[in-house]
Amino acid sequence: MPRFRLALLPCLALAACAGPRLESPSHFGTSTRLSCVPYAREVSGIDLQGNAYEWWDEAEGVYPRSQVPSRGAVLVFAPHGNMSVGHLAVVTRLDSSREIRVTQANWLPHRIERNQPVVDVSPCNDWTAVRVWYEPAHALGASVYPTYGFIRPN
């Protein structure tokens, strides 16, 4: 193979990973029309209203809030990049002090994903920065997402 073709291979490999992540093939999760808010409300039993990021303030004095995950709690994501209204995910399992599993709607558009890994990457181990599993790549996503913490059901 000519030398210039060999030099292009790493660039082409990187370009393939950099494409848009808008597709949600039917083999990833379950189809849904729900956004993360009504889905988290239904699964957790936490009855709050508003956009996902608003749940953190809405929960004050109504539901316990924490920086420590627990099964059934809702992880509240802050607005970040294209995620302008935040995101909600319900904790389904604790794997370690820095890794949990969640069920969530619309991390992949129009899909419900169950038991997906989320890893705490915050410097103080307080769950204020996380990386989330990205099923199409079958790996943790490269992005770090800011979070407020966990809302526990009563």
C-alpha cells in the first residue's frame, strides 16, 4: 500500500467516530414517545413537574436530595450543550461508589434504555460530573455531563 494511503488510515478511522449521533436503530432499547421527565416520574414515583433540570430546585423541601446514589433515586442532569433542558435517569443498581446503572428515556432519541452504566468522574466523588454509556459505541461516551445530584422518592 502506498505510504500516503497508510497515513490517511488513522484520519479516516477518527472521522468515522465523529459523525452525528442522531440515529437510534430499533435494536437499541425500547421504542417510546415519552421524554425523560414523564418516564422518570412514572418509574420513580417522584411527582415533580417542569423540565428535567428544574426538578432539583422543585424537590427542595418535598423530596430528599443527596450527592450519594441509591436505588430508585433520580439523577438530575444540568443543562449542557444540546441538552438545554437537562436530563433525568433513574438508578436501578449500585455497582460501586463511582458506578451505577440507570434506566432512562431519550438518551438515545425515542428509546428507553435499561441498566446503562453511569460513572462518577467528579474530582470530589460527589456525582457532579458523570460519563454515560453510549450503546451504539458499546462504550462510555467521551463527554462529561454536569449533574446536580440525586432526588430520592419518599
